[in-house]
Amino acid sequence: MIKINWRNIHPTIVHGAGIDWRLLSGQSLKDEKNPLACMKGMMYVARACLQPSLSYHPHAHDDHEEVYYIIKGKGEIRIDDEVQPIRDGDIIYIGVKQVHEIRNTGDDMLEFLAFAAQI
């Protein structure tokens, strides 16, 4: 059985602004140091937090697609040339090689889950 609580994971800084707790990893990342690897097509599941007025720098992934599920807060997401407001309850799909940036436009922490699948 694999069961993990985000409170037991040491966070890292991602994309120069966000705080990220890598919760699960896909089979391709499995080794003796990573007992949390599961699901063949999945790359990772992560809990992410972004402070008010901060944003991830625009970036794209050549090797995976992502889904963001907004847990708390509000902001905006830019995918390629399209910008949309986001808030708790929204789910966003980001395709392979799409340039994306998430920004916290609220006064509170923007919290979301990031799911990535390998292509």
C-alpha cells in the first residue's frame, strides 16, 4: 500500500516561485530511494502553493502533459496566448509543449494539485 500525507513531505521551490510537495511519482521514477512510485503513465502528483502576486515563469514540457486542480485561492492561467481567470474548483488541462504560466492574483495563497502524465 502507498499512502502519504503532504505534511510528511519536504517541499521544494519550483519555477522560481512556487512551493511544491511531490506526493507520488510514476513508475519511470521508481528506484530504491523513491518508494512512492506507482501508476505506469503517471509522472507525478504534487501539491503546490503560490504566494500572492507571484507567478511561475512561462515554461513548457516536452515529455509530459499536466492537469491542475485549484483547491483554494484565485489567479489566472496563461496557456500559449490565452489567459483565463482561475479559482477554487477549476481544473485546467495543459498539453505537451504548451507554454504555460500560473499567477496568483488574490490576497491569499493559491493552492492546487498538479497531475502529470508521461507521453
